[in-house]
Amino acid sequence: MSIRNYLFFCLPLLCFFCFLSSCSTYKNIAYFTDFSDTVKHTTVQTVPFKSPVIAPDDLLTISIQTIDPDINVVLNSGNTLSPTSAGGTALTLPATQYTPGYLVDKNGDVELPFAGKMHLQGYTTVEARDVIRTEMTKYVKEPMVNVKFANFKVTVLGEVMRPASYIMPTEKVTVFDALGQAGDLTIYGRRENVLVIRDSANNQKSMVHLNLNSKEIMSSPYFYLQPNDVVYVEPNKSKAASTDASKNRIFAIAAAVLSVLIIAATRIK
């Protein structure tokens, strides 16, 4: 077989395999690939959202307002200062910058003006608000109380655009919210194998893999994140190949040889 005929035979096969590779790549980078383009509408049963509960070392923003401005100053000046960052941003602030908040001690207590120590461990922020309001009515008239997490931290690592720890501005945080804060996955991230690591009881960690290619992710109990969750995006094989110097050299040599053969074939009469 002549070189010209050999190339004419091999080049279509090479293009065909490149086409298959591109199809495979698309399947690996798209979300919800099990939702057909021809389907106009569908519904998915999502897991019920459970509000996170207060735990030791949490930082709470507790706002107490009354009709007396002077009392308001006293009620909202007893915050313990602890380093953190603004909501929805990465933890990149210097250690000298602080956000006010009430730090939950190792016993699950916070200390409030007038009321003193109050046990809030195990409560949601809504439950804690009601408990504080009931207690504060003993000292002030018609208090308005608001409680929220000041340190709802989620860490996103691996193949994302901006890996970092993020303070989320709301309690209802999905895995997509966290990935969105981190700038989404890179093209090298394994969307079918995203790891979530969560604190469990008795100083243990629970770990689960989520498949972003499937709409069934919305029914997972890990779809909604909890404070201090870690989301890790594993690199795919393309990432490993792109960092393998020997493979890159082989591809470069093969491309050079193919170029020489094409030039030679065009000059053969």
C-alpha cells in the first residue's frame, strides 16, 4: 500500500475517533444528561430541607430591637468578635478584620445582655429566636429578635475555578450554590463523582458521592449542605493526561510524524 493510500485510509479513522472523543467529552461536562432534550417538562422529588442546628463554636448574629433606642444600643453591643468574612465571599480577609457575632461556647451557650447565659445548642435559628424572645420579654417590652449563622462555611476543593472556603449568606444552601460560588467546575472535573464530606456525631465524618449528571441528585440528603461541609471535585482522566509530560511528548512526536507523512504524500506522483 502506498503512503498516499495509507494516509487516505488512516485519516478518516483518526477523524472518527476524534469525533467519538468529543462526544464523550461533552457527556462528561454537561449537567443532568439523563434529562432528554426532547422532554419539555419533568418533575423531581426533592429531599425536604432541614434547617441546620446550632453547635459549639458556631458564630451567631443575634439582633434584638425594642422601642427604646438606648436599650437597643446595650442589647446589640455585647457581641463577641471573631474573624470571618462577609456573606457569600471567600475567606480571604486578613486576620485583623472581624465580623461581630455571639460565639457558642463548648457547652452550647451564648451570653446575652440582661438574660445572661442561654443554652442554644441543638436549636435551629428560628427556634433560638423564639427562645431568646421569650426570655427577653422578662426584661424589655415587645423585643424583636433575629438570629442567623454568621459562619455558615462551606469549603469547595478540587477541579473548580476558585477553590476556597466560602461563607454562605443563607442557610438553604445546595451543592450547586457552593459550586456556583467557586466559579463552577473546570472542564477536567468529574461531574459524576463529586464528594461531600460532613461532620457526624462522635467526632466522625460521613462521606458520599454525588452525580451531577443525574437529576436524582436533588433527592439526596446531601443535596442541601450543612455548615462546615467540604465539597471535593475529583479530576478526570483528561486532567491526568494533560499533566503527563511523557504522553504530551508522544502526542507531539506523533503529530510531527503525521505532518511529515502528509507533506511527503502530497509530493508523491
